[in-house]
Amino acid sequence: MKTLIFLCSLLCYTCFAQPIPADSLYLGQAPPGHTPKIFVLPINGNFRPIERISISNDGKEIYYGQLNSYSNPVLKIFYYKYYDNRWQSPFELFNGYMAPALSPNDSVLYIQASLSYDQADAYYSLRTGTSWSAPLKMFHFPQQSHYTQATNLNNLFTSTNFPGSPLRDVGKVIIAGGDTTVINIGLPVCTSLDESDFFIARDESYIIHARHSPSVAGDLLISYKKSEGGWTNSKSLGSHINLPNPTWEYGPFVTHDGKYLFFTRGNNAWNSYFTYWVKIDNIIDSLRHTNFAPYLKNQIPNQSDTAWNQFSYTIPDSTFFDDDGGALTYSAALSSGAILPSWLSFDSLTRTFSGTPTTSGTFNLRVTAVDTAGASAICLFTLNVINHIGIEPINENNPKQYRLLQNYPNPFNPKTDIEFDIPSTSLAKLTIYDACGRETATLVSELLTGGRYRVSLNAENLSSGIYFYKLESDNFTQTRKMILLK
């Protein structure tokens, strides 16, 4: 524990007194503009110079990792030093580690052993004169720790697989007495997707993180710290940085002066992976002042109801959140985009669903919230409607043939029973129609074993008149008439 506290303390360190000439910064490579370009680092055989890079405050040290694959990789960390008025060729610092990150004062080097989702562990090395100490493990909790880094506010952050999720999210390390835990920074930065690779500004004013869709690709996004606490909804760094799928962008690092973003980019070919850099300072500032899209803050719980009962549900005001604070407009449809069933309506002003289900089944619904700039967020949930009273088997002996019996009582007000026979296992459907042939309700639509069944109908929401009920199963169809008198 004392070691961890020491790691977070701000020690005064100066690498070299003489500043590096401007034309020698960044290995003497010409700085990029708004279009990312490859930051040239040595390629040794099948090793690629990728994942996180780190540059000292004075620009005289550059640390980077090398991997030979993403399947059981060999990991190495190399570094350049600028002295005697030139860059000295890269030296191998550690074997078996990757993703270097210097502390805010350059006195600690945070690194990572292993890349796998179940074995990634954070280590640290202390600067000792002109060299570094042997790596020591940072944490002793059962979770993995990935891309660990420190800030000027004496805080540590890491990404880890929080309980209940196989993927990694960004968290803040909390040290209390002899216990060390990681607290998820939560929505909207941390979603159901992987947010494992990240860079947090040293003043904690923003986070740049890679959001990965498994087996698809990943993009770099930015989220800003809010004055009241928490983080804004993440925004893409733009199409000039995030190329279309299947390209991955990840492993972000921003230089001490905030001018340049370094990141890894690659596609499905291993030899396509390189470290890139791009001018970022104006992007960070401009995105802070553009529209924030609303996001889903609290999932709508799945709903249930019974056929012929009045259904009503109002979407809570806390379901969606907009960092801009503007008013949201709402709409609803089936999850496929089709219009709602005729019996179900949605009031966009009160955010309320209402209606009387005329059939059983599962309805997959989608609610969309749109802000004043046209940006939107959606929430999917289901409405499960079951039969009003239900279907009741009354004879387990298999009848010899299909048969639909006359309802009883008939005429009726408002309840009646309908019985039918099914000789063997088959899909049965029992439907109610009005005198004009319009479907009024579906009482049964399911796979039934052989036997006699009774279905109770409550028609309190129907008008008096003549109705028809039809049984369909395999190649059998039979229809009978019934009368509702009120």
C-alpha cells in the first residue's frame, strides 16, 4: 500500500536540463496536420510497434511496445533517448510487457503484462537515476488491469472486467486502508461494448477511449468531465481518424502539451498495424462545444399485460439524458420500425403507451428520443401479452378428430367458454372476428398436445352483436357463430 501511495505522489524530476531543438522533437519527424500519418518506428520481423506509446514531458524519451501477434503474443517495450544532440537508437527495456505510460512527472512507468482478457495485469517501474527498476505488480485484486495511468490529481485509472461483464470498462482505482478496488466510471462512457483502451487527460478534463464492437471494429471517442461530476456522452473524433469498418483505432496517447494524439490503427491484415499521430488540440476544443447526442441512461423494464385489459405505461423522465439540457421529443414504433399495432397508441407529449390488447403475444417496442439538433437515442423493450383467462386442458385423452364446439353460454354477457379438440400435437389458433370479418382477438396461438381444451372469453370491452370464432390447426379450419347481448 505504501508503494501505491508513493506511485501517486508528485515527485520533482527533470530528465535533461538542455531543451531539445524543435526540429528534433518526435524523432525529427515532420508533425502531421489534421490527417493522421504513420509515426515511423522500427519494425523487427513480425513485430509491430503498436498499442500505447508514451513521451516524456521534455520530449527526450519515447517509449513504445512491440507485439508479434494478437494470439499468444510476445511483448516487448523499447525506448528512444535524446542525448549528445541526437536520438540514440531504441533500446529494449522490458521483455514480456507492453503499453507503457509515464506518470505525470515521468518518475514512474506503468506497463502491462499479458494482453489476454483474463490475465492482463498492471505493473510499474521506478526511475532510478538513468535506468528503471525491475517491474513490480501493482494490484492484487482478482480482476484484470489494463492501460493503467495516473493523473495530476493523484488518481489512478485502469480498465478492467467489472463483475457481470466479460468486457473491459474504465474505472477509478480507490485505495482505502489495506483494500484496493476499482469503481466503474459508468454511463455514458462505459457501455455494453468494450472500452478497454483509454487515455485520461492529466487534469482529468477529458477521456479519449476506444469503443470496440467484438468481431466488428473500433473507434476513438472523447468524453468531457462535467463540473457537477460524471462525464458527457462520448463523441467520435471524426471520420478522418476513425476509418470505416473493419479498421480498428485504439491505444490513444496525447502529448504533454495537448497538441498531438498518437494511436494504433489496423485492419484484418497484421502488417497493416502501425502507430499513427495527428494534430488534436483544436479537435478537443471544438468537440467540447458541439451538440451532444442524448443517450439511454436507464433501461425501460419489460412490461406485461393480459388480453382485454387496459394497458398503460409512461416512460420515466429519467430514461434518456441530454448533456445539452434541451428538450427531447419522443416517438414509438415496433423494434423493426413498423407502426404500433392498431390497439396500442403512444402519446409523445406525455410519453405514455395506452390501449387494450386484443391478442396475446410478445411485442418488441422501440422508443426514440430526439434532441433539438436531430441527434437521437433509442431504447428497446418488450410487452408480453397473455390470454385474459388462459387456456385450460380438460381432457388428456386424445380425441379422434379436430372439433370446435359451440360456445356456452350463448348468447352471453360478458363471459363465455369455448371448447375444442386437438387429436395430436399441432399448432392451434383460435381467433375472434366481428360481423364484418375484422379480426377482433386471438385467444390461442400456440403448440398444443392432443386433448380437449377450454378457453374463457371476457368480452366486456366488446359491443353487443354477432361474432364468429375460428379454429385453425394443420389443414383443419372450422368457424362458429356466437352472440353477445349486453
